[in-house]
Amino acid sequence: MHCFAYDEYLNIALNRASDGAISNPFFRSPPELLITWILIAVILNNRALQPINETWTRLFFRENDTAYSDRLDGNEDRNRDTNLMSSTIDRAPEPRNRIPDSESNGKPKSAASSADNVAVPFETAIVRDRVIARLKKNDVVTDSQLEKAWTEWSRLRMQNIRVPLWRLLTMDQSLDSDDIFVEAASVYAFKEVEIEEKEALAFIEACKEDFDDSTWDNMVELFVLPVSREPGKNTPDSKWTFATHDPTRPEVHQLIQSLNLRRFEIMYLPQSMVGILISESFANVNQYLEKLEDAPAVFDMGMEFTSDDELVDGEALDAEINRSRLINLFEAALVEAVTRGASDLHIYPNADGHVEIHMRIDGDLEQWHLEDNIRPEAFLSVVKDNSTNVDRFDRDSAQDGFIQRWVDGTLIRFRVSILPIASAKQEIHAESIVIRILDDRKVLTDLSKIGLNDVAMARFDMAIRQPNGMVILTGPTGSGKSTTLVAALYQVVTPKVNVLTVEDPVEYLMRGIRQIKLSHKLDLEGALRAILRHDPDIVMVGEMRDQQTAELAIKLANTGHLTFTTLHTNDAPSAVSRLFKMGVEPFLIAYAINLVVAQRLIRKLCDECKEPENAPDEDTLRHLGFTEEELSQGQLYKAGDDAACPVCKGAGFKGRRALAETLLFTARIRNIIMESNDSVDEDGLRAAAVEDGMMTLTECGRSVAMEGETTIEEVLRVTGSTL
């Protein structure tokens, strides 16, 4: 009876403190309430200690975050739930006058809360948000970024949707969300956990039986994971530590509280690290691979030929195409390519009539599967049947198609290219299929993440900030030109400018940019002519293919438009020569271009298993131009060969970065171009550019190798013999 009376008293006190309705000054302050609770709990044999952590969290966040918006609106009775931390306690009833969560989740509220829609001035909102105050103090955000977030925040408030202003900054693509989350965690006294990746992965694997599948699914969805468990010193209860990139979310606290753990702590961990732990611990199972393993082997249909054999008839081929094993193999290949981060998928029959499937990962082709129990035409037809704009029965023409699939909850687009090829077996209609994976999650919007060195980055940033002129990216296919262009566009796109792109085909859809779709009725030249009448500010031309498109693109740059485009040349100076040979006048080249960037992608060593290179090849060092001074100032590394490496899986490399030489058009460079007669002096351009501060591709490669990010063999492979 005594305990029942205590529960009733405690619930009343807690509810009144939670909604701010009680008048006793002793109970209006959360710390005093907590102390009172602790003292009563000691008397009652610690019966109430369990929910202290949850209650303190709720009261602390109400007092220090979104509750100030109630006071700004003059709503002293706080008759709604605007808590950042809105977790509930099982033993406590709903606070008095509290609107249920189901009514406060973005849905219209009652007329009683209409006063909440009073607009909060920009300066007031900024001053009262302690996270933003910290961000401004540390120069993490600018006023323009804050104003953009405040505009969206005000719009949400008018719709009775409450969210802290600082949280909207995490959605700004020009900001690093980790910079925001770490400051928020610091403001609200969440510590940053320090863990080793291997230890955390081992711990997660060891405790998978401690939680059911539904709980793990919820943790993965909320990006929160257990990373350690420490035994108690004076208690039999262990202390769990959970890590997440955003420990202030109410959903995280509600989930952890639902686990009924006696002792736990939620700590901050960068989002990238949480992502690695999730991807390594809970890699999505490729259901098509499982079906493929369970499916019976496909019987050979005409794979053994004699000189008198005829081709398998159409009905038999259709029967084989309809076998689930072929479909599962194709779907498994698509899913696996996305999961492994491949850029391309290659499918073709080899000289033995077997189907080979390769994936291009970090620039290199790797064989993924060899299928020797099916007729090649059957599998190729499955691919063609699943591609739009492709005729399965046309085996003598080049075709381009398109595929879309949902993978890991994301819509992935695939661009299909089909070419007829020769085969050692004349009876086989051989075709090569290459599928480009277009994953919008891999689009870089931050130019600094491309990997450009400081010199190249400074020049690039200066060139794209000009009101007009042309920026040209050069390099072979697959050198990352499109990726860099997209990142550059995201630096300059704003609602105040009209940005148009002309690409064939359009690979990545970009928010805030109008991307022109080419067809047989609108070619590249026609689109460029039409753009001039479409009031553009910034234009991206996918590629200058001939004299007509080059002259139109340069005309755009010369008429007050900032223009981005690409060329296929080996280095920056040769881009000038290429335009000259196309027939573009030297004076147009000299005064239209701001910058030419020659780019390559180089593989990065795996940080987990790379090893010091103590005996590098002297000839290679000499060929690449290394000096004794350079070698004495750093340590070279080589790729590791640990097949058990959790990061690279034994490849030795993980990821790629850009090497770039930047030819800035100074007055000296323009004069050399203007003085050209029958040809452009590429050597003179290169020498002048180097004197002006340009780093060649080989010099960039040497710098990356000395930083320990790649090997000298990789530098030689990417840059060749250019010095």
C-alpha cells in the first residue's frame, strides 16, 4: 500500500514537472526533482532508480532545446509535446494536457495550438539555439546557410511540425552533417566513443544473440549499434554502450529504453564509422544468390556441337530463357554489383562458349562468375528481355537500353550497352553486354572529397567562381570527369541562377538543375543553339565532339555564361591543341577558357592492411622522377595481401582519388596561344604552366605516394611515362 501511494505521488510530480504546470518552485527545476526522486528511492529500497536516466534525459532536453520555442510563442502552459526527447516511461501516465504523439507527428493539431504558428524572427531563433551558437562560433556554418535552414524551419512551424533548427542544417548538402551532429552531441553532453573497428565488429558479432532480429532491424534503421559491455563494479548489472551519429533523436532513446536494460549509455560516433559497422556486420543477403544455390542445375541445351548439328530451335531457347536459374543469375549479378560498389558489369561468352560475368571495382575488372551449363544466347536474351528499348532478336546491331531496380531500398538505374562480337564458335551469336551502374548515393556534392591536392583545389574553386568563361575537364573514359563536373556544379547551383546541362545520355539526376534530354529530334548542336535563347547562367556540355559543338560551347562562355565541358585528351596542354585542330580560332580559345583540368583516378591503399615499402624498385623511382630529398621526407607503402582484411577483403586497395593537373589561363598562357600559327606549342604551354605553379599528373602521383595513399607501381600505371 505504501508503494502504491508512492507511485501515485511520483507520477503526479513527474507529470506536472513535465508539462510545467506545477507552481511549487522546488519542483519547477528538473535537478531538484531528480534529487527528490533519488532520496525517496533510497528510502524505498531503490525501487524507482531504473527510470532515472530516462526521466532526466526527457526533462533535460525539454528545458534546454525546443521548450524555448514555447516561451517565444507566449504559450506558457505548454499544452503540446514539443520535446526533442519525447520518450515515455512505462509506469508514468501521459502528462496532463499532453497531445498524443500520433497527433503531433506532422498532422494538423487542435485549435488550441493555433497560437503556436506565430513566426519567430531569424535573429531570435538563431540566438536561442545553443547548437547553432556553437556552430557559428566555430565557423562551421555561414549566415546564408542559416537563413536557408531558418526559412524551411519557419515553414514547418506553420504546419505545426516541430524540429530543432540545427537539425535542418544536417540536410544541407553543402555542409558535412558530422560537423553538425558532433556539436549537438557536445552541447547535450553526449560523449564521443573511441573504438577500434575490429573490436567493435567482433563485439557486435558476439552479442547478436542478445537481441532478436526485430531489434537488430530497428537498430540498423536508426543507425545505432551496441559497441561495448562493461561489467558493473558494485552491481551485477553490466553497462551497455550504444553508439550513433545522432544521440539526440527521441527514437533512439525509445528503442534503447524498450530493451529493459538496467544500465546503458548512448554515445556519439561519426556517421561514416557507424555505416562501416553496419555494412560489415549486417551486409544485405543477396536473395537471388540464395535462390541460385537452391535451384537445380540447368541442363545443357546444345552446348555440345558437331559439324552437322543445327542450332537449337526458338521454342527450346525460350524454354531455357524462362528457367528461373537464368533469371536469378541475372538479378543476382545486378544486386551484387551494387553491393560491391562496382561501376560496370561486363557479360560476354568466352572462346569456350561459357558466359563470363565481370565487375569493374576501383577501376579494375574482376571475374565474379563463370557459367558453363547454359547456352550463351539464352542468358544474353534474359539480359535483353529485362532491358527497355532493346530487341532480343536483333543480334547484329549495337543497342542501348535501360534497367531500373530497387536495391537496398534505393532505386538504382542501369545503362545497358550491347555490341555484337566475333566468337570462336561460329554457331553462337555472341554479344558483349556492358551495364553501367548509376547509383545516386555515390554522387559527390562536395568538391573537396574528390581528392584534389591543395594547388588544384584552389585553382578549380577560383575558376568556377567566375561569372563567365569555360572550365574543361580532360581525360580518358572512366577517369572521373563526370563525377568532378557534378561536384563542381553543386558548388555553384543556387535558386538564383538558371543551370542547364546537355548530356547524352543523362546519367545522374541533379536537384535544382534542368537537364536537357537529347533525342533523334534534338541533337547536341540543336540543344546548344536553343540554350542561347533559354536565359542560362551556367551551362554544362557533356562533351565537345566536333568543331560545331566546340564553337557553340565557347560562344556560350564568351557571351557571359559560366560553361563546363569535357574533352578526351591525355593532359591539359593537349586540350588547347585539340581545340585548335578542330578549327576553333586561337583568340576564342585564349579568352574563353578559365581553366583546363586533366584528371586520372588512382587506387588508394587499404589503410587497414597496407605495409611499408622498404625496398622500392630504383628504376621505377628514377622513371617517376623521385629525388633523394623527397624519399627522405616520407615513407612509401605497398599493398597488403591479408585475405582476411575486413576492409579490402585481400585486394590491398580500397577506393580511389583524383590526380589532376590544372592549366590556369594566365596572361602568359593566353599570349602563347595567341601567337600560334600552324599549331599550338604544347611543350611551351606545359613549361610555362609549370613555371606558373601547375603540378603535372606525375608530380601529383608522387605526392600521393609520399603521403602513403598509393604505391609507386600504381602511380606508374596511371600516369604512364609522362614526366
